Amino acid sequence: MTSEIVNKYLTNEASEQEVQALFDWIEASEENKNQFITAKKAWVLTTLSADLSIEAVPVIQMKPKNSIRKYLHYAAVFLLFLSIGTTLFIFKNKSETSKEIVLTLGDGRLEYFRGKNQTELLNDQGVLVAKKFPNQIIYFGKAQDQEVNYNTLKVPYGKRFKLQLSDGTVVSLNSGTTLRYPEQFGINGNRNVYLTGEAFFEVAKDKMHPFIVHANQVNVEVLGTKFNVSAYPENPTVNGTLIEGSIEMSEAVNSSNVVLLAPNQMATWHNNSKKIVVKEVEPAFYVAWTKGELAFKDTPFSTIAKIIQRTYDVEIINENSDLARQNFTGTINISESSVENILDLLKRDTPFNYSIEQKTITITNPR
């Protein structure tokens, strides 16, 4: 196996054929596996020396046990290599039970994102309105207000997706997210979209047509900016995190209940109290998922479990009360880590047992 293909794999530039050839070579012998791990360690260390930012290396840091933190300083780097030697049962069967990304058109027709070919989406008059790609859809043009037609895009657990709306706004959708949006925005009025789940918006500037995200019981209004909205239905809150520009978050039924955000701030709407709380944050933790990472900052395991469930399309049943009380800080590279890798690392701080049956993971107290 040439070093060129190994380097292309490590920098995410290898083709599917090259990746498969590399994996076949790794599995052919223990010597090949050790050679690959050695090469990967050298690559990681080079990357670490060049960039120690949050995006550079996955780190899980446990709290509050200091004796474990020292170990994990080294174990976190090793996490990059664990997936080569282990295979999780649920992923063996993933191709058989994989859910699909589904687009529901305004007339009820369903479009699926399959294969690798580019296809076109035409309206009932045969006019091109969008181009479909395996992991993205791009819309074009504007419609008369009376002709505005809404599409609904549903991204299942275990997948992410990106779309470009007809005004040029780019939206990244996280796992378990549904977005309802105009096939083509009208020439008058606001630009309204409806979100359930989590999305990162890069809104095209248009002062005459405010962009409004309707999420649960709040509205997030912008003119042109970059921000993240998390509004999963199982959570009692809606979070809006601003990266660039400015946004307003207001109660849907009471527009006077409103806050204005500056960059590096997050507004949290609480369903029960009907209050919006603003605080300073590190935005990188809240948009890491758009770069293929899971990022936590003093995050309780109950929240982490929900994120893992959506990201890997699994169910987690936690029967360990000690683990439920623990908080964690760090980042994990999704493509380099399986659920089993993550659990094995977590259990070094808070001992527990777990079993996997298809897509259900049950966590119990250590024996």
C-alpha cells in the first residue's frame, strides 16, 4: 500500500475505491495494521504540533477525577486509532436498515436522495427549480407570492444534509432534523422557514425581506448572518447561537418578549417559564457538528446520550445513576469514532457495563 493513498485517506481526499483498497490491505495482516497505525500516529502528531485548536484533535476530558484526566490526555489521541481494530454490530447491519433523506414536495410527491448522480427537480410547468446531489440540494429563482410552494426536507438519525435555498441562503441540517421552506421565495414578504431539530444558517443578505426561522415556540429573525438553532422536540428549550451579524429571538405569540444577540452569544428559550436567557459562549462548541465533530463543554451525560443517539442512529438506555450525574468536556471526530469507542473511553472515568443488541445500547452498573 503506497504512502500516497494513506495520506489521501488521512486528509479525506481518497476515493471510495482507494478507501476500500486501504481497508482490505489493513485487514490482510497484523503487520499491515501496525504499519497503518504507526503512519496515522505520525500524521496526528504532526497535525497537533501545527494546530492545537478545538478543530485539531478529539479530546474527551472527564470530570471531576483528576487521576483519570492525566490518562485521558494520552488516551484521547489514541481514540483516533481505535476504530481500526473494532467493529460495532449495529454498523454491520446499518446498510440493511439505513433510513433515507426524504424531500416532500408541495403536491405530496416524495423525492429520495439515493446514489451518486445529479438529478434535476422541475415544477409542474417543467421549469428547473433545483438540482439534487447525494448530500445537497440547490434551489433557484423566485416565485410570485401567490405561487409560493413549500417543500419539507427530513433528515433521519445518523445523517446530515445541506441545502441552498433559492435566495442563496445555505442551511446545514443535523441528524434528526426537519425543515419546511419555500421551494422558491416570493418577490414580496418575509422569508419564512420552519425548523424542528438543529440547523446552521448562513443567511443571504436582503434588507427588504427579513429571514425568519420558526422553531417551537420562538421566532429567530435576521437580515443576513451566521447562526445555529437547536430546537429538538424532546428538549424543553430552544437555543440560538450567533456566530456573525445579529439576530432577534422572540416568543412566537408575544413579540414583545424579545432579545437581541451579538456575536458569541446564545439565547435560550425555556418552554415552561416562557423566558429567554442570554449568555456569552464559545460558538465553536455549538457548530462543531457542521464539521463532523461532537463537542461538549461541561455537558451532562443525559444530553450527550441524546446527541449520540441522533448522530449514530442508536437508542441508549442508561441504568447507571453515577454516569447520569457526570459532566464531560471535549470533542470527538465522528468519522474516526464509533459508539463503542466513545463508551469504552467514558467508562474509564465512571465504570459501567454496557451491552449492544442491534441498535439498542443498555448501560448498567459495574459488576
